[in-house]
Amino acid sequence: MGRKPTKIRVIPLGGLKEIGKNMTIIEYKDEMIIIDCGLSFPEDEMLGIDIVIPDITYVMKNKDKIKAIVLTHGHEDHIGALPYVLKKINVPVYGTRLTLGLVENKLREHKLLSDVHLQRVEPGETVQIQGFEVEFIRSSHSIPDACALAIHTSLGVILHTGDFKIDYTPIDEQMIDLQRIAELGKKGVLLMLADSTNVERPGTTMSERSVGATFENIFNNTRSRIIVATFASNVHRVQQIVNAAHKHNRKIVVSGRSMVNVVAVAEELGNLIIPDGLIIDVNHIDQYEDHEIVIITTGSQGETMAGLSRMATSDHRKLDIRAGDTVIISATPIPGNEKTVSRVINQLFEKGADVIYESLADVHVSGHACQEELKLMHKLASPKYFIPVHGEFRHLKQHAKLAENLGMPKENIFTIQNGNVVEITKDYGKLAGNVPAGPVLVDGLGVGDVGNIVLRDRKHLAEDGLMVVVVTITREGGKVAAGPDIISRGFVYVRESEDLIDEAKQIVRGALEHCEQQNIKEWSILKSSIRDALKDFLYAKTKRRPMILPVIMEV
Amino acid sequence: MGRKPTKIRVIPLGGLKEIGKNMTIIEYKDEMIIIDCGLSFPEDEMLGIDIVIPDITYVMKNKDKIKAIVLTHGHEDHIGALPYVLKKINVPVYGTRLTLGLVENKLREHKLLSDVHLQRVEPGETVQIQGFEVEFIRSSHSIPDACALAIHTSLGVILHTGDFKIDYTPIDEQMIDLQRIAELGKKGVLLMLADSTNVERPGTTMSERSVGATFENIFNNTRSRIIVATFASNVHRVQQIVNAAHKHNRKIVVSGRSMVNVVAVAEELGNLIIPDGLIIDVNHIDQYEDHEIVIITTGSQGETMAGLSRMATSDHRKLDIRAGDTVIISATPIPGNEKTVSRVINQLFEKGADVIYESLADVHVSGHACQEELKLMHKLASPKYFIPVHGEFRHLKQHAKLAENLGMPKENIFTIQNGNVVEITKDYGKLAGNVPAGPVLVDGLGVGDVGNIVLRDRKHLAEDGLMVVVVTITREGGKVAAGPDIISRGFVYVRESEDLIDEAKQIVRGALEHCEQQNIKEWSILKSSIRDALKDFLYAKTKRRPMILPVIMEV
């Protein structure tokens, strides 16, 4: 009896050809683990959608083989889909301290916390998950406790970098364990999956510490209130604001739901060190002079509902922007958010604030490795096979090119997409088919029930509105008994367009009479006659194409 | 009898607190001229809107005083609203060669060309427009024949820079006339209005010629087809592509409606020099080898309907992207277009093309002055008063700060918004009231008929779709004669949600019965009962809030 050769199969379900919803399956023998379980935010054309999660059809099919979900770090694009996936399969979740702290919050909100086994792992530790030996290697990123993962198998080591940068002077003084990666590389890494986000940027990413120097400079020269907006999860950034505030005798007000949450979790877990009494309640802010206050808030992406926007539009219950305030936007707009961020900057200036943002000062650094850091990672790990991950196609492509330029054979690089299966044995590495891996749209309570037809209709309605035409006809004889009535929304301002609506009714009557003369009784034909006649009429009159919904009732 | 002192009033109707729809009124004694007449593109929340133009209420009120529209250059945000404004007031239009060439095209499309008097002016020339002496000063920008304007009055000179950069090595060897600006400044400029677009950028904008050097380098090293996407109006860019193609023995195919138009106009007017036989018909492209072809196309902003996108998605009738093609995107994404541009880049890579874009090589330079150039302009013109224009509020604010840092008294700088009136006499300069100046939305044939209510409805429909509920009741007795029928669009995928719709009908029946029991007959109350009951039911079931449209018919 011939034995099948031992295989590793790597299947990304998210994170490729996109920045978001990272999720990768590692299959080895008859077992699987999942690395990360993230969400992404909807594209512009996904109207009304709240979030997007990976398609887990393949996971569900292999429910019994899945042994664990292993997390690299606590960002939404790596943990955000957990509640949805854990509702379907209950497996243990492994992660580091802060990562699990954030996961706990999330599961609590979804009332799932008591059902799920969370297994905390220390950076440097190796855990045995059934047949998988999973080593957590300390990394550095824009959130503490980020790890790369080395998965040890009989065929060799799979190294997943997670999201990383190389910061020689990290805030928590816990440097990425380059030595361990080098050691693994020296022994031989079979496959590496590595972060491609910043592959288009030459040079290296600045140390997080450089932002602290800018803060210091600003704090030194400012007597007004200081308001800093940043990502809640960027705990090291928050730490640097805390340090600057402490040094300059300013109290801190924490604003924004996720900022309050993360600060609480990170402080409790020891990732954030805050001197006693430094944080004050927002209600006590008036007891201090302007030069004694720092407000740390969410909203660095211009999100309408977040702290900074609310302050800028006087929509915040307790805080407002005042003339003379110094506002630091300590973040870069994520692609697609440029205009919302710019809007908030404009609003802040209009309120008379002094606004400091990235194009004016070094108030932000990225959490992802640039070209020179990626080269170092490739050379230290020197894997046999390579899959660029965490990037749009342009990034994956450039990362593949970077690897090639470093001397890697082209055929050992897999520039693939979500759902592709990469199969590796001791003899070969190859593409081996596909599993389902589209985006699953979440809208309110609905997961996956909004598909292309619904989105197409929303787009149509968004562009030109709609016109509902209602006619009641008699069951016998098919005569018009009432109507036609016309209701429009999102099409024209009705009070100014009464004539247009009256003419439209005439058109509908004409279409119905025509059908009657032809002795046409089928509702589908009546409806399409109404729709066609109206469509042409409205386009000629307005050059718009509202959705037309004919409704026929019978009495 | 006391005489009123002579006044200049400057009233921007567009272009302030926005990048787009530039339009400024200059009033002097009892006459007015308008500088520029541009459009802007809709903000994200202006669903379904085609373009946005300035509010010309004040212009219409002063119809008889308007003597001319004077154009600085031919970009859409400076000429795009002309057809709409000229339909309302017929005044002569002054501009340089290429500017009027582009205006002619536009007026022809709107069937207005024969009605409008276009007056061509040469750079350096001064024209008398009734009481206004308007001097056209050669400038440089990302379109040829751009001018600054000096308007000479008895009170002094108003200098409007138009959009400008300082290019010491312009492609057409016609440098911005810094000497004339210096001369005016030496004699004394009363008021300057200056371009603020790039005020956040330190240093100077690179010369257009630097892009040519990059092209040369790419052409030198490429044997495949070369496809270059850029702005059609950037004639100097096109000239450099033409030069490179000619030198490297490549024929040129021009693709995209506006590219074809602008190339024709610019060549006819002498702004673009193309050797005979260099341009070939797209249908003859197969007669040439790959290394003999350059395609110049529109679509550098990722516009779905433009040449490059169509090629990238195989939606172009005659051209397609092939593996191995070299595609140069010779432009920067305009804020807000980052994601569409990125999408096209990804699509091109997927087609196997090699894509060269701004983050990888110097294939674009801006047409606007950076900080050092602005400083030079301020120092040469040394105006008494200053209005920063052409920018979002953040830009206007930074530009005001730049002027202050150069020594200008704060009270002589007007950081204003559209509609504000700046009044200048020999004794003072001050803000003096407001005129109407909101955005006017153009949707199809409708100008200004889509207002907040229509947009709010479109947004509601876009997010959660709609549900139409139709009931026919008897005139006597108010009994249900037919229905309720329910139709939904953009809400849920109906086939999968039959149960939900059935339950919704039950809810409607319940609401109607309740009204009947209470002897309620008023339609408005019936409708709101239906709406409220359904709204709560649907939100509980789906966490969505579709628009609910109850329709009652009577027989």
C-alpha cells in the first residue's frame, strides 16, 4: 500500500490583493490551523455595508480538522472576524497578552467570551497545537505584543512574519527577535509569508521613538491645550503622549470609546505605564488651565462618529475645539480616507485651532517595513519558498520582484490570491487548485445576505433615486380602478416638479390605454410597458434614469 | 453733494475652501468683470451629481454691470462652468490661444459657440474692457498659455496669479514673466490673489522638463509597447512623450476622447508640435512591432470610463493591455482618487504589464508653486493686501501664515470664503458683507434642482434600500380591498427572505387592523402606523433601516 507523501498546504482566505481581512490556513497531514482572522472595511461601491469578512466555506467543510486560530497581533484586520468565525466553529484561540486582551473585549461585546478558550502565549514561547509546533517570535509593529510565527513541521519551518517593521529603539525596549529569525534561517526556512504593505517605499521606516522627539518639541513650545488624535491600538504612541504630558505637567483626558477601552486594557496588562493621577475625568477638565491639559482622542482618520470629528463639529457632549487649541493628528490617512481627514483638518482650522499633521511635521511613522527592512528579513530568513502577503496586487508583485532581485528563483515565489492553494512537499512547491474565498458582506445582522443584486439596486437608487407607480385595476375587465399614483424619492424635489409628475402620470395612462387597446392583460407586460414609456420620458426630460417600480393591484 | 469714495470690491464665488470651481468678481466703480468660471467635481456625499458649479445669484442681480469673463487658463476648474453661466448672461470671454481653443470645443458641445464673443489675447498684452485695463502676464502651469492677470485701476493694481509654478526651463521656452511681476511690485501692487494649492509643500516644484528625463530613461530601456496615461490638458507632457517617441522611432496612437480633442486643438494652435506621420490610426497599430508603438491615453486618475481603465479591464473596443506592456501613469492621484488609481494599477499588473507610477519613478511633477516659489511671488509682487485663493481652508490658512512670516501685516491678509466681499479704497481694506455663494449641483439636465432633501433620500436609499408597501382600501368603509403588497429593492435578497416579507405583511395587516379598531381613517395616520410598525420590526430582524414607502389607493 503506497503512502501519500507528507504535504503542507497553505491557503490564504484573506489579505491578498487587498489590505484587510487577513486569514490563512495551514494544513499539515490531517490537521489545520488558522493564522489570523481579520475583517476589512467596505469598498466605496459596497453601499451600506458595515464590514467585510473572509469566506469560510472551506473552513466549515473541514470543521473537524481545524485545531486552533493563532493570532499575530491585535489589529482589526487580524482579529475583527473572530466573533463571526467563532460562532461557526469553536476552536481555541492563541495569542499574546495584549492581542488576547483586545479579543476578550470583542468577544464580550458579542456575548461569546464564556464559550471560547483563549490561550495566552509569551513572545519567544513555543506551543504544541496537536501536530503543529508553533513558535511565537517577538516582532515590532504599531501595536505592542506583535509576533511573527514559526510553524515547525517535519518538512521544515513555515515563517509568517505577521505585520512588522524593524525598530532598533522600540518604546517598550523589546526588539524584534532578529537573532532568532537568523537562527531559523541558518538552519533552513522552508516557506516564508511576509508583509508587503510598504514594499513600494525605499529605505527604512523611522523608529516609533522619532515621533516622541516631535511631541517633545511641540509640548516644549505650546502653552495652549494640546489635543492628539491617533489610532487607539497604537499603545506605544499613547505611551509617548503620556510621557510628554507627564514631563510637561499636563493632565490627560482620554476621549473616544475605543481609546478608553484600549487604554484600560493596555494599562491593566502592563503594556501602558501611566503615573497615578495623570488621567483625569473629562468632567474635571475645567479645573485646569489650558497649559495643563492634553486630550488623547480617536478620529485620526476623520471618521465622522469619532472623538476628533465630533469636537471639530461641536457635536461632542463634553469637549469642544477652542480657538488657540493645538491639535496633532498623529496618523497618516489610510488610502481612501484622504478627503475625510482633510475635511476634519479644515474644520479644525475654521475653529481657530493650530493643526499639526503629517505634511507639516513628523507626527507619525508607519508600522510596516520598507524596502531595506524587507531585504534584511529575506536575507536573515532565506526561505526556500516565498508567498508575499498583506498587500494589494501591486504590493505583492513588487515584493515578488524584490525577492527575485535578491536572488530567489522566480518559480519559488508564489504571487497568488485569496483561495489559491500552495502545496509543498519535500520535492516540490506548487499551486494546487482553489477553495472559495470571496468577500462576505456584513450589513447589520445579515452576514452574506447582501449580494450583487442588492448592491446594484443600492447604486442605482443612490445615483438617480426612484419612482414608484401604483395602479389598481379591476379583476374583471382589467380597467383602471384607481391611480396611477406616482411617488418619487431621491429623483427630483417634488414640490418644484409637479408638472413633471403630472406629465409622467399621463405617460402611464397612455401606456395602459395602449395595452388595453391591444387587449394585453398580463401584468408583467403592463409593468414593462409602464417602465419603458416612463424611462424614455424621464430621460428626455431630465437626463436621469431613476429606478422605476410599477406596482399593480387588483380589486 | 458728497461723492462716494472710489472702491474696489473683490468677491470670490468659488475656489475658496475648496479646490475647484474658481470664479471671482472684480467690481470697480459701476462695472464688474469675472475672473475664471470653473466647475468642480461632486463630493462623495453628493450622490448621483455630475458636476458642481458656482452660485451666480449675485451675477444675475448685476447682469448689466458685468462686462466680461476673463480666463487665466483652460483647466476645467477655471472654464468648466462657462456653458452654464453664458446661457444666463452673454458677455464676451477673454483668454489666450489654447484657453479659448478649449472653450470653443466646450461651447460647441453645448451648441453655444455661435452666440458667444471670444476675444483672444496674447500673453503680455493689455486689453481695455470698459473701465478695466486687464494685463495678461505670461505664467507657467500644467497647461500652456496660462496667465496671471494684472488689473489696473485708479486705486492701484490687482494681481491675480492664476494657477502657477515657477519653471525656469519650460518646455515651450516661454518662462513666467517674473520681471514684469517684479516691475509691477516695484511700482506697487494694491492687492494680490495667489494660488495656495501646494503651500504645504516645502521647497520648489520640479521643472516639467525633469519628467522628460525620466521618459527618456524609460524609453531607452524598453523594447515592449509603451502606454502613457496623463491629463489630456497637460500639453507639455504630451509634447515630451511625442519627443521621446520620435527620438526612439515609435509611432503614436492617441486614445481617449478628451486626449484626441486636446491634441487636435493644441496641434492646430501650435502649442503642440508633432512631426508628420508620427501619429497613426489605432486601426493600423498591428502593422507595427511592439517596440515601435507608444499609446497616449486618458485615465490617469483611474476614471472607469477613460482609456486606461477600459484597456485594463478589456473593455476598450480597439486596445488591450498585453503581458509585457510598459504602462506609465504620468500623474498623481488627485485627493479622493487614490483608490481608483490603485485599482487600475492592480488591474494592469494582473494583466502582466509592467507599471511605472509616481511612487516608483519621477513620472510626474505638479503644476503648482511650492513654498519657496510662493515666497518669491510674494516678495516680487509685494502687495499691500493679500487674499489666498485656490485651496481648501487648510491651504488658505497656511498661505496666510506664509505671508505673515514674510512680514505682511495680519490685518492686510484676508483669509475668506466664497461669497465674502473684500472692499478696498485708498484708505482701507476690509470685509464688507456677503453675497450668495453655495454649490449648485448639476444632475443631468437639472441645474440646482437636486437639493438636500433629494441627496438625503439618495443616501438613505444607498445605505439600506427601500420597502414599498401598497394597500388598496374601499372608499366606503375603509376596508382593505387588496394588498398589502410589499416590494423591496436594495434591502435584502428577496428570494432568500420570503419569510421576512411574509412576516412584514402580517405586521402591516396588524397595523391596519389596529387603526380600523380605533376607527382611524386618515391616510397620513394609516401611513405612519404602517411605517412605524415596519421600521421597528425590520430593525429588530436585520439591524437595517430601509426607507419605507407606504402607498394607499382607494377604490
